[in-house]
Amino acid sequence: MSSSILIEQVHHQFSLGQEKISLFNGINASIESGHSYAIVGPSGVGKSSLLLILAGLEMPTKGKVRYEYKSQQALLSQLRQRSGFIFQQFHLLPELDALNNIALPLKLKGDKEAMTKAEKWLVNVGLKGRAHHKPTQLSGGEQQRVAIARALVSEPDFIFADEPTGNLDEHTAKQIAELMYSCCRESNAALVLVTHSEDLASQADYLFTLGQGKLIISPSKQLSAQQVTA
């Protein structure tokens, strides 16, 4: 079932001492489940702030953020419940093994099948043999695989990722990018990510280029090629 997020005439600023810094002014965008979006632009233009606003975790200074589920307007609190998050720093609980880190979101919701679903996702991300290893016993790439599985185990409509390959070497980053995109496609979840990586951004369906307070939305080369061959 299709879900979407819409931002309308959104302005955002923050205070730095006595000065007010404006990040963006009057931007509009929409996110739909089943598609992928890369937020790109120079450092300091507000990419992470835009991600948090789209996720309903931060309110804009001015403008509207709307979440629609099954063609009906829904609350932003419901959006947060139907979202998964992947971060640069992994944010795994050190006292839990890989399997229990993945199962945690479901356990918090009282899902009696939490461990079974977590086992499935452990296999999906290629870590079947690492179920009982704690984060300190896993490589950076393996930890990010666990984080991806944890984000998707609840079958969310949206995955929000902030520099998800920023702490990984080039080879591992490429593997994680392919895994993240393929898992989201299979789950029909929208993937919205902030990245400085041209390779990672080029795999998205749409580019959100942020700069000088404006947002430019364009189909990626990959999507354009698909449209030509369709």
C-alpha cells in the first residue's frame, strides 16, 4: 500500500549566538514508498536537517509536513512508527548480540515472533553465522549490516539513512550500498539518504540537491536510463 511524505513551502533556520542561520527557504518535495532518494550538496547546507524534517523528527521553522498512509492523511507520530533509521555510527547496543540487536525493535512492540523475524533478516544481510557475536566482535561492515537488518525488520514504509557508508572503506561501502538498496526494493520501502558519495547517490531514483537555500529535484541517470529502455 502506497505511503507518502510531502513538505510544502518549508523554511528552516537555527540560531548561532545572536545570529540566525537560514538553511533553506520555501522548498517543496515528496517521498513515496517504493522509490529511493539521495540528498546531496556541500557540507553545512542542511542535508541532515532536511532528512530529520522528512522523517518527522524535527519540525521546520515554517511550512507544512504531511504524511499520507493508504491515501489518508495520518499523524507524524504514525510516520515515525512506520520508519526505520540507519546511521553512520551504527548505534548498536554493545551488550546485545547481532540477533538480539535486530530483534530489539520488535521486542519493544511486544512481537512474539521477534526472534524468528530477526533470524530471517540476519540471513538476508548475509550474517547467519554471526548471530551470537556482539558489536565489538564484528567489523564495521558487519555492524552496518546488522543496522540495516534492524531498520527493516519491522517492515517499515520508509528508511532514513544519514551517511550510512561514511565510516566504511570503499570496497565495504559499495557492498553495503548494494545491500541497502536491494533490501529496500524487496521490501517496497522508500529509501531516503544523505550522502557525500557520488557512487551511493547515483544509485537512487531521485537526487535532492540542496544548496543556497534551494532544493533541486532531478531523476538520477539510472532512473532516466530505465525510462528510456522501458
